[in-house]
Amino acid sequence: MIYIPLLPVYVYGALRTRRLLYFTAANPGIEMGGFFGEKKDEILDMIPEAYKVLGVHVQGKWSEQNLQAAMIDKNIQFPVIAKPNVGERGEGVRKIEDIRQLMRYQESEQDFLIQEFVDYPLELGVLYAKMPGSTEGTISSLTIKKFLTVLGDGKRTAKELVSSHPRHRLYAQMLMECHPEKMSKVPAIGEEYEVHRIGNHSKGTQFLDANAQINHSMVRVFDSLTKNIKGVFYGRYDLKVPSLEDLTAGKNVKIFELNGVSSEPGHMYDQRNILSAYKILAEHWLHIVEISNKNIKKGVETTPLSIFLTTVKNHFLK
């Protein structure tokens, strides 16, 4: 429903490229351009080791011994982040504290990733794009993710503080299911008490516009990072870093996800009105049109409609 106002932009793209699914050609190195159903492990394999979090890909049902051995082999310790290998908008993402929780998680997920938990203070979404054939690109969106916190008054529990907040109360049930022990704590007066630390809207995180912090050096970091990533021209890097200064210097950067053509410019959620947000989203889709058009002219094929529809059906009816 949210994307219906963008229909004219989609139609423009289809007319300009003469392809119904033109956007699937934006990133030929990712299945369907990263629009839907892509596998996170295959995308992460393309990212240089120096920049990405440690991880293990689990398929099928593994024994406790095999899970522990795989983590030891990758030098991963608890706590960890577990997430479905094919997923979106934070669905199924969990912070796992020990092997018992991991075994329980495996009961509901048969294809998932175990990633090291990086306790850096900043979690960012960096949307980077470049035209095919170019070695230089642009960062069009820099988003700081602010985790769900409550301000303590020394009297009420975190549950009561969440329930009385006009925004946070929307996540009360989810928080009680995920963190009942945190919700029962009484934060001290003036304490900013962090209730959840998964950087997604569905977990209560706010996306804050940090575009004013984008600079030439930061862009060059991503130019260098992406020069060996073949077939990816548009995407949002979700990462953690100690500071924006470290990101600008290209050090201590830990990427845990790269999303393709369906990536949203996260700063659109921190605008004064809905029209500004739609303007930002439309501008980014127009950029996708131009990238796709150039790739199509170079011979990149779009995803066949039958395969696209089958993938969508299998995802929603699984």
C-alpha cells in the first residue's frame, strides 16, 4: 500500500527500459537484483573479509556438537545474532545468548545464519550506488539506527514505561515475548534504559537522518570496498562501527548485511512530512531506472516473469 503512489515512477521505468521487471537488472550479481528472495549468505560471500562480521551458514538440522564446532572454527562466541538466510524487515532475527537458545531457534529455522554480535555503539544503514562502468559512486543515504530505549523515573518498570509511551507501546507485546526480564526492571531516575538492540523498525528502532555527515572520504571508502564486488551497483550496507570517524577512515567497519534493489533510503523515515519521504523514495527509484537501463543495454537479462511470480508465491504461501 505504501508503494502505490510510486506507480508512475515504476511505469516510467518500464517504458524507458522496455522491460516489465527492469529493476531485476540493476544488480546482476544478486538473484532478482535483490528485490525479493535473495540469499544473505551468497551476498555476504561477495564482501571482502576485512569488512564483514564473522558468520556460519546453517542448513538442515545440526547437532549441538556441530553447531559449537562451527562457531569455534569461525572464532564466534556467544552472544550471537541468528537470522533467516532468506528474510526481510527483521523477521526471525534474534539475539542468542547460549547454545540452548540456539538449539531452540533451530527448531523453527532450517536455513539461517549465525553471526558474531558486534557491540559497537553505532549501527548504520549506508545506501551506496554507482553507474555500471564507473569506479566512483555516491552515498545517497546515511542512517543512524537508534535502538528502543526508555527514560527511567525510578518508580515504573520498563514494561510500564513502554506501555505509556505513544510510540513504544506498539512494541510492548513483542518486547514481553523477547525480553521479559528486561521489561520487569525498574530503571533509575534519568537512566536511558535500552530495551531492545536489533536495528529494525519491527523491533522498535528509529531511523535517523545523518546525511549531513556524508563526506568525500566516506564515499571513497565504499568505492574501494565495492571495486571487487561484481554485479552490484545499488544497495544498502547495514553495518556497525565505533564512530563516524572510523567509517570515514574505513577502519573497524563490520558489515552484517547488504540489501539490493529493494533497499530503502533509511533517512526517508526521519522527515517532517510524508511528501518529503516520497520525494526521497522516488528519486532513488529513478536512479534504479537509470542503472537498470544501462545494464539492459549492456546485455543484462531481467528475471523472467514466471520465475518472479513463482518466487513471490512461494514466499508468501510457504
